Amino acid sequence: MSFEKAIEASLATVLGDDHALLSELRGAFAASARGHVETLRDTVIVEDWQDAALRLKGLAASFGATALMQAAGRAAKSACGDPNVLAALETELAAFDI
């Protein structure tokens, strides 16, 4: 299931047809996801890297963004600052147009 369909289905279950609230929640998801990736990009402390990756994984899971969740899970197990992991996360964010 694509991110768009997953997020629509997840949120529609809770919100019904409240499009304004749906838009607000999508914006909050996008801002939070970007923030976690920024933290990953900026950190040099292993524990902070793992925390940010796991928070991103949880956020992605709660919105049904499976590919982002998997990429964040890989990030949590990777070396702090791994450029390949960061590139994969950026690719996932771009693929979701967030």
C-alpha cells in the first residue's frame, strides 16, 4: 500500500471526513519526520542517532509509512552518520512528497 493510501486509511478511520484536520495531521507528520532526519544528519552521538532513528520508525509506523519505517529501522542499527542511511531516508521522504 502506498504511503498516501495508508495515511488516508489510517486517518480516515479516526477522523472521518474532516479534511482540515487530516491536512493538519499530515503537516505535523511531515514536520516531525523532517525533524528526526535533521537530528540524524546533525548528531555525532551514537545514542542520539539511535533515539532519533527509533522515533522516526515509530512515527512512520503510526502513519502506515512502511518503507520509511523500514529505512528508519535500518538507521537505528547502522553507524552514526552513515551517509548511505541518510540518503535512503531522504529518498523515502522525497518519495512521500513530504
